[in-house]
Amino acid sequence: MSNARHCERPLLGLGALALTVLMWGMSGVAIKAVSTTGLVTALYRLWFAIPLLWITVAAPPVRRRLDADWLRASLVGGVLFSIHQMLYFTSLKLTTVANVTILGALQPALVLLLAGRMFGERVTARAVVWSLVAFAGTAIVVLGAVDTPSWSPLGDGLACLNLFAFTGYFLASKRFRPRVGAWQYVVGMTTVSGLMMLAATLATDQDLGSPRGWEWAVLAGIALFPGTLGHALTMWAHAHVSAFVASIMLLAVPVVASAGAYVFLDERLGPAQIAGAAIVLAAIARIVTSAPRPLPPVLAESAAATDAP
């Protein structure tokens, strides 16, 4: 019986990742479908999740781990994550879902270029070349979208800034992680991010009552499913499948997002965009598959922590 359960774990891990890919890919479609601004959408994505997250750390043994290191990590990580959320949600409102998700897929390449200096991990010349190929493919995607109705240069610019914001959040989180429990960090960081988002929405005079009817259910769904369940499933799956497998599977998120935007938002992809997206995803996959085994920790984690809601 134990052997059977052990054999099933990789399959369960793959199933969890497949469900996460579906949720994270469709989240961009859901975010763009609601009529609220990006800041309001991001605010409710966080605040619908925060009470549920605090319930999970209510047990005394867990509460005792909410120490000064946890508070420091939560403050820094929360501020950086809130910047990512503002840029990510706003860029989705302005430009195509494909452009935002493809730009986000560049994160492993950007992390790889910084990893050697920050974490002492060897970066090969081949990986650098494939990173440059990925950036070139992204340029093709962006240029191919110029004449489409859903394209916005401001939206693409914010999506590009979001790439750097999410990478900064990821690298800071990696610094804090040895001293802070992963789930406790998620709870604290999300709470700080929620407070930052509330301050931003109030400072910019956003209409917090702007969601209408069914949009409240969509906002709650974004918070509960891709925003909370998706991250929880990914964390669980890491114990049952390799980071290499997880990173390759999560490269499908932009594909699902682009397909969903085509079906539900009528965001069509031209030949140049399709070709550019294929180049980006193939190059990122090549970066991961050509890395020495086991994967460098920072590359494995970044590829398996794709830019997500």
C-alpha cells in the first residue's frame, strides 16, 4: 500500500501543477474581464485572501514563528509584492494578455543573469545566449502586437517594469527564506501588500464599490483559486516532483493565457506574435534543460515561481 501511494505522488504532483497552470493562465483573462481598474482588482485579490491565510497560522506552534525576522521579511517582501501586483494587474487592463504573460515568462532569464553575482551560482555562456534569444523573441511579440486593438505601449511598459518588480520580489524572498517559514512568509507578505494596496487605492481615489454583480464572484475566485490555491498547490507539488519538471510545466501558463484571451476576449495573435512567443518559451525551456543537474537553486525556484496573480 505504501509503495502504491509513493508511486502515485508524482502523478498527483503533476496533476496539481496542471491545475495551477490552468488557473494561472486563465487568471489574466478573468482580471481583464471585470470592469474595475487594475488597482481595485488587485486590492480585492489580496483582501479576499488575507483572512483565510491568517486562519492557517492560528495554531500556537505556528504563531511562535512570527518573530522579528518574519516581520522584517514581511515588510520588505510585502512592499515589493504590492508593486508587482499594481503593475501586473494594471498592465493586464491596458495591453494584451499575451504580451503581459510572455514578458513575465522572461523572469528565469533575468534571474539567471543576476544569480551569479548575488548567489555565487555559475552562469554558463550558453545560458546567457539563450537568455538573449528569449529577449529577442519578446521584442518580436511586442512589435507584432503594435497594430492590434488591444495593444497599448503604456501597458507593455508597465508589464516590462513588472518583470523587474517581480524579479526583485523573488530575489528578496530568496534572501529571507532561510530564516522564515515559507507559509508564514506568504501570510505576512500578503498582509503587508494588502495594506500597501489599500493605501494606494485610497490615495488615488479609486472607486472601491465599482465591481458590479457577477464581478464580485470573479474577484473572489481570483483571490481564492489562482491567488491562494494555485500557490498552495505549487508549494505542495514541489515535494513530489522535481523543480525541473515544475519549471517546464509552468512555461505553459502564457500559452493557456493567450488561448483563453483569444477565446473569451477576442484577442487575436498575429503570425509574428505566435512566432515570437514560441521563441521565448523554447529559449526559456532551453535555459532550464541545459542547466547542470541538479538545477542551480535560484534558477529552479525562479522558473517554478512564474509571474502569477
